[in-house]
Amino acid sequence: MRAPCRLDISVFIQLQSRVKHVSTKLLVVLLVCLACGAALLGFINIRMHRKNLEDTSLQQGIEISDFVRDTTYRSMMANDRHGLGVAIQSIGNHQQIEHVRIINHTGRVAFSSDPGENGTALSLHSTECQECHHDGARPDAAKRFRIFQSPAQNGTSAHRVLGVITPILNRPECADAECHAHPASQRVLGVLDTDLSLRQQDAYLAQTSAWLIGLLLLGAAAVGLLTVAAIHQILHRPLQLLREGTGHLADGELGYQIPFTSGDELGALAAAFNSMSRQLQAAQREITGWAHTLEHRVEQKTSELQNTQQQMLRVERMIAIGRMAAVVAHEINNPLAGILTYSKLIKRWIQRGISGEEQKQEAIESLDLIASESKRCGELLQNLLSFSRTSPINLSVNDINAVVARTIRLSEHKAEIAGVLLKVDLDRELPPVQCDPAQIEQVMLALMINAIDAMPHGGNLWISSRLLPDGEYVELQVRDDGIGIPPELMSRIFDPFTTTKEVGKGVGLGLAVSKGIVERHGGRIDVSSELGVGTTFRIILPRRTVNQEPPPAGTTDSSIGVAK
């Protein structure tokens, strides 16, 4: 039982999709107008035919009523009541006459084709009298006729009946007759009420109406088919070709031509479409040619730029190597010179022979100085190795506040000696961060040591942590109110061997190494500084949230506050 339902739904969907076509919409409008016009024409024709038929029947009724009156006139003049009754009976048996009767001026039935009706009195409110004596007024000659529905009786079906009221006037020969006592002043002696059957007329009307409706339907169907064929040929097919052409053009088939020629607007539109399609195809070929040429030129220029960039990189590398060699030579030359000097001095002392405790103490101090300078050279070489070699990152989920707290403990003694006041503001709600705690501790320690060194006469060092508004990154901040960084060094503050410290107190590798560590964590390090005001370093690290329980409360050493 469900298959027909699905079929009906699919047919409905197809019809609904076809209604979207312009030709279908126009066809529906034309067919609706055609149907309305045919229906209106049929309705008017049937009404006019019915009106003409009723007028003809009314004229026939008047003629029949006058004939009945004239037929019974002689009997009424002779006062032949028996003959008048027989005549009424005979007329009432006619096939087209339903009922005939004579009503006197008092409203009583004098003679009737129905014997049982003789002598009965009629009320002015009855159906026969109501048409003429409306509201008890005098009879209106224009309302002598009435059409009513006769009920079914004696095996006959209900049908319409035309009632004709013909007045019986008081003629001079009637008023002067010896048998009558009607004065000449009485104008109407009574009426002749004749009921004529409209069964044949209604049957004829129904038959002609059916024929007319059938012809209208047949004509409307023929006109509708011709309209469908005309719209399909004149409008639907060209529009379908235009739509298919635009579809091919939209799919990239430039140059597609619509196989349609006509002298009307649709033909002009198709010709314009074909011209546009050819122009687009030519433009595409031209653009493709320019694209290939441009691509070749871009590749050529890119190759030249790459070669130039490689040359610049080699030059910059050589400059960096030269600068590094100069810095390393300078940094190593001083300790080596001291080592050489004190080695020669100790050699001379040994050759002469060491005598006395004072000379022996001087030799020991010289050896200590040689060891210190050798250690300094070793540390310099170790920093160079750390910068040139990338250490592996051991990522794990950590409480970043705990890492910062350990760094503070390592540097608080140096800050206390330098007269620097530590001010710590760590976010207790900070989520865990996936990082290498040792390397982050190295970065924070380098920044804090640099900040302490930038405040030789004491100052304030602010250390804070917070979660950025996006919830995906954590910010660590180290801020001081020291001497600041000169503007000319800001653009290369993270370059190797760039430092603001005095000679002998740093080689400028700390920030370069720190930047590399932060970038390997997927973060970044920013700096802002103003001479005489201070410097601020911001470390931005991705949180990289994992499905692990956060560290227990209290792991952050928040008791670290002011350095003592």
C-alpha cells in the first residue's frame, strides 16, 4: 500500500520542480485564464439561453391563457356553468397544462380543473395571490407571472411550473347582460389562473447546456493543447537551451554555443550569449597565456632572488663568523695573556728558586689566577657549544608557577646582595602547562640575572604569571626598573654576542639561547624597554591542555615575596 504513496510523492516533487520554470508558470496562467474565460462564457450563454427560453415560455403561457379565456368566454356570457366546468376540465387535461382555474373577485375558486378545489376561498397571503397583492396593495400588472417548483406527486418528479394570472375584465356586453348583476363600475370580475409545466423546456435547457458545456470543454482542451505546443516551441525550448548553455558556461566550458536561431528577443539573447561565450573563451586563452608567461617570469625572478638571498646569507654568515671570531678572540685573548704572563713569572721564580713564605704565597695566588682565567675560557667555550648545539626538549605537564618559584629561590640571594626587591604575583588558578621545566627555568634565571645586573644601585624586580584571555596561552613576565636597553640595540637584542653589560661580565649569548628555547616550545619572547625607566620581558607559552589532573594545591611557593 506504500508504493503508490511514494509514487504520488515523487510525482508531486517533479511537478513542484517543473512549476519553477517560466514557461510552466506562463502556461498555468494562460490555462487558468482560458478556463475562467470558458467558464464565464459558458455561464453567460447558459443564462442567456435560459432567459430566452423562459421568455418564450412566458409568451406561450400568455397566449395559452388568452386562448383559455377566449374559449370560455361564450360559456361565461351564456352563464353556462356546466359547459364552463366541462371546458375547464378538458383544458386541464392538456399535457402542457398542469392546472387551470377561475377565481372570482372575492377570492373564491369558481371553476377548477381539480373538482375538489371548487368553492374554496383563497387568502391574499397564498402563493397565487402574494405576487400581485403584496402587503394587501392593489394588483400589479407586471407581477402576473410566477415560476415555482412543483412537488413530486402521482409518480412524477419535481419540476418547475409557470403560473400565469389573466384578469377577467368586466366588458360592456357583460355588464349589460340580463344574467349578470355586475355593475359597470366593477372593472375586474375575476382572474384566470393557468399553471403551465416547464418540464420539456427544462429538459431541453439541460440538454443544450450539456452540449454547450461539452463543446466549451472540447474547445478549451483544443486551445489548451495548442497553447501548450506553442509555449513549448516558442518559449520553453529556447529557455531550456539558454539554461543548458549557462550551465555549460558555469561548468567552465567556455565557448559553448547555443544551437538556436530566431528573429525574436530570445534569438537575440541567444546570439548575445554565444558572442559572450566566444569572448570569454578568447579572454581565457589570453589570460592563460599571460599566466604562463607570468609564471615563467616569476620562477625566473624567484630563482634570481634565491641566488641573491643565498649570497646575502653567505655574506651575513661570514660577517657573523668574523664578529664571533673577534669577540671570542677578544674574550679569550685577555685570559690567555694573563695566563702567559703569570706562567712566565712563576717560571722565573722557579728558576731563581722560591725562598720565603711571602714569595711562595704570591706563587700560589698566581696559580689561582691562572686557574680562574682558564675556567673563564672554558665557560666561554661551553656557552658557544650550548648556543651551537640544540638540546632535546623533555616535555611534561608541569605547574609553571612551581618552575618560576624554583627560579626565584635560585636568584633571591643575588637580588638581596644587589639590593633588589622581588615582587611576585603568580596566578593561583593557572592551569598546567606542557613544557621542559629545566629549560624554562634556565630562561627565567637568565632574564632575572640580567634584570638584577641592570640595577647596580638596587631597585624593584616584578615577576608575574597569568592566563591570556584566549585560554590557550600562558604569559610569564619579568620587569625591572633598571637602566634600560639603548634603542640602537633593541633590534638585535637577541642576536648572539649582543650585550649591555660591561666587558668581562657577559658574552651576549643568554638571550639568544633563551629565545631558541622559547621558540622550540612553540612560544615567543617579547621585550620592551625605555632608558632610565626599565625593561620588560614577556614569555608567551602555549598551554597545550592535556587530560590530566592539575597539580595539588600548594605546590606553588607563594611565600616568596620580598627579598631579604
